[in-house]
Amino acid sequence: MQELTNSPERSLRELLSKLWQLLSRRRRRQLAASVFLMLFSTIAEVVSLAAILPFLAMLTNPTALWNQLLVNQWASKLGISSAKELQLLITLAFAGASIAAGAIRLITLWLNGRLAAAIGSDLSCEAYRRTLYQPYEVHIARNSSKLIASISSDVNRVIGLVLNPLLLMLSSGLIALALFLTLVVVNWRIALGVAIAITLVYLLAVAISAKPLQQLSHSQVLLNRKLLQVLQEGIGSIRDVLLNSAQLFYIDVYREVDCPLRRDQAKCGFLSSYPRLVVEPSGIALISLVSYLLTVRGEGGSALPLLGTLALGAQRIIPMAQKVYEGWAQSRDAKQSLENVITLITQKLPSEELLLASEPLSFSQTIRIEQVCFRYASHLPDVVKDLTLDIKRGEKIGLIGSTGSGKSTIVDLFVGLLTPTAGRIIVDGEALHDPMNSERLFAWRTSIAYVPQSIYLADSSIAENIAFGIPRCQINLPRVRLAAEHAQIASFIESTPGSYETSVGERGIRLSGGQRQRIGIARALYKQSQVLVLDEATAALDNATEKAVMQAIEKLCPHITILMIAHRLSTLVNCDRVIELAAGGSVNIGLPSDVLPLSP
């Protein structure tokens, strides 16, 4: 399985086009509506800018404006009889246009933020959904830190540094273009000069920043993943950290990753912002120069409305041009994150029928493991070699063997998490891994209850952990209590203040190892499956508790088929057969009395 960053290099334009195709029809319609609102906002900005020219003309020389024929005709139609009344109307019109433009811009910003958040949620949920449906082989080949970073931080970077800035860039670009055209109407020479100066500065910034931003994009993605990995390793192994006084080691490793990441973020912030600090003082200097030249020529007073309009227009255009540049720069900075997110949301999914399949496979006769071989990679040796075994319904099969002999691999093959490299697994005469009947494999997994040695417990109540994966409102509490009784954990649960609502803490930290294992067993019994797999599931229990648990399971489910791994050989005495595995693939199958080296 390739890592997320190993996909072929694609341009930002190709990635954005692919993202557009992956959006739902509803989101695309909302984006189209957002563009329409941007156009409306652009018109409002143009009106507010155009309104300043008569406003400044009225302030500097109200009589001259009042005496114009066209103004007089429109004023009489509106019931205005003096220059003072006209001055009030123009002032109110200018103020109203400015407020309306600001309000529309504010609404656009709010709606774009909401839309970006909704799209971000869609992307994050879809990435998580597709990841959870990937085959087990994919998960064991991936680094969990990289995967979590892609689902969480990469999606956040795509929204914060790609989608939001691009929406803002589009809006700002439309407004900047409209404002420029308005200034062209006012005075095309000065407007063109200002536009050329601003464009040259930003084109130069693009040429300077393009390569550094792309390098920083790759660097930040890698550093984000390393940072998450350091956090997971340090906090996840806190017991060892405390016992070995390894705090300084993890702090140093964290600092080695965090400091470069912060520096890269600072570089990106600078590269995204610095052109405005060049353009703004240059623009002010240019307007000052034009004002001086007009004053020298004796046109300072009459040109004041013109200069005011140009100054206000430039003051609005520069921030809009800056936002266009920032949108480009931030998108370049987050390009690698966008690539990773697209890779996640284009992972293949099972067919719709398989996604909806929930009925367990009815197992009534025999499970046959037929000449099965398995290796984890083509360059590695076989972990399981030519294993053949028939398991009848209701049999109890034990697995023993030295470390590395393939016990857990056989279990993963048996439950359908791994696909044999060679050979077949057949249930009631039909192959599990039949590409023409994929539903059978999913149904087989559903029919199995699995108890690993290391029990994962969510940070929720005991009842929710026993009824794992079931919505709280659908939990059958009497069934939870019955499963807990048979797992020999009910008395402990009911002695706690919250009973079955007691929180177990993160990863079950508030419980002992034996209590966590018994909750894991209760979880399997709650499922009421036909097949039970116990992978060192009773290792943390004392002999008496283990015996009581096994007796309860046998009494509760006399026809259940059990496959169990155990280092404690006494656990397997009551099995129908025991399989002894050895390195190199040799297998010894027989009765417990023949296989187990038990003392009398």
C-alpha cells in the first residue's frame, strides 16, 4: 500500500478540478449561489465608489453642482428645491451605499464561512468513512499518525488555506476588477497607472514565492505528521515514560519538530502578506505625486473630487488585490494537504450492498481451511504455510505455539481480516474470498465475536463498551447485564456508584487489566454470535475466574464454535482439538492429551 504522499504530482488546478468533481451536487449549487452573491456584492461596491464623486463635488462646490442642468432636472422631480437639500440627499445616498456595500460584504463573508465549514465536514466525514471501510491489509500497512494527520489537520488546512481563501480570492478579484473599471471611467490614465503598478508588484511576488511555498507545503505536512506521532508515542506510553524518566527525551524530540513547523508557518505568513506592505506606501506616494502635479498646474481645488475618488478606489483595490494574492499563496502552501485529502476521499469503497449488509452468515456444518499460505509482503517468507484444518460446528479448537509461529495470523485469516496468499477458507462448502460473492465474507465477519488480548475500551460508559458500536438509545440493557454476568464482571460493575453508566476512562484506564478483559469477553457474549475467537482473552484472569468464564460460555452457548489462543496450557484442556504451531510452518494437530505437555 502506497503512502498518502506517494501519489503522482498534480498541479493545483488539477487538484481543484478534482475536488469540484468530488463535491456533492448540493454543495456545487451552493457554491454557484455564493458566486452570484459575490457579483451582487461587487455591484454594491461599485455603487458605493461611484457615489463618492458627487459627494465630494457637493462638499467642495455645492453651488456649481446645483447649477448643472441635469442635476436641476432630477432634483425638481425629487422635490428638492435648494443646494442644501441636495447636499443632504447626496450625503445620505453616499452613506447608505457604503453601509449597504459593507452589509452585503459581511453577509457574503458569513455565508462563505458557513459553506466552507459544511464542505470541510463533508470531506472529513467522507475521508473517515472510506478509511474505516478499507481492508485490514491496508490498515496494517499504514502509519496511524500519518492517517490521523491527513483526516484531521490536512482537511483543516484545505478548508482554512484553500477553500476559504479561494472564495475570498474570487470575491475580492471580482470587486477589484469592478472598482478598477469604475476608476477607468473617472480617469483612465491614473487608473491604468495604478493598476499596472499593483499588478507588477504582485506578479513579482508570485514569481518569488511560488517555489518556496511549494517546498513549505511539503515540509509542513511532514512536520505535522511527525508532531502528531511524537504526541501519540509520548502520551500513549506515559507509564513507560514515567518509570524510565524519559520526559526530557520526548520534550527534546517534540521541540525538534515543533520549532521548524512554527518557523515554516511564519515564513508562509510572511510570503502571503508582504506585497501589501510594498503596494500601500507606493500607492500613497503615487497619489501624493499626482496631487502635487495637479496643484503645481493650478488644478488642485477642482481636482479634489477626482483625487478623493481615486484615493478611495485605490484604498479599496489594494486590500482586494492582496486577498487575491493571499488566496493564491495559501492555496500553494496547502497544495500537499489538498492532494492527501483527495487521495483519502477517492479510496475505493465496497459495493452499496456490502455497506448495507448486516445479517450474519448462517454456519451449520464445517469450516475448512484448505492448504492456506500467507505472507505479509512478497519479499517476506510465509508466516502460515500449507495449513489444512476442518472445524465442525460446536467444536472448541485451541492454538498454541512459540512467539512468531503465526497464531494471530491464523486468527486474522480465520475471521476474514486477511486474505490467504494461497489456498482457500471454505464455510459450509462455499469459499469466503469469492470475488463473485463478496457479501459472504462481510456476513462471515458479522457472525464472529472476537476477544483480543489487548481490549480497546472507548472513553464512555461500561454499558456502551459492552454493546460496542451500538447507538446508546438502542442498547439492550438486560442483554448487557446477562453478558456481564457470564463474563464474571457483573458484581464489580453493580458495586460501582454509576453501575453500568460508570465511565471507564480513556482506553479503560480506570479499570484493571482483568476487568478490561472481562468487559471484552462480555462484549463478545453480548453479540451472541455462532463463532467465538479468544486471542489470549483470559491471560489477565486468575485460574478460578478463567474457569468460571469458560464454564459460563459453554453453558450459555453449547453449540458455539470456539477458536482460542492461550499460553496457559491448562486453558485448552477442555478443547476438542489443539493445534501446535512451530516456526517454519510445521503443525501438530491432535487431542489435548496428545499435544499439550501437561504434567499429571
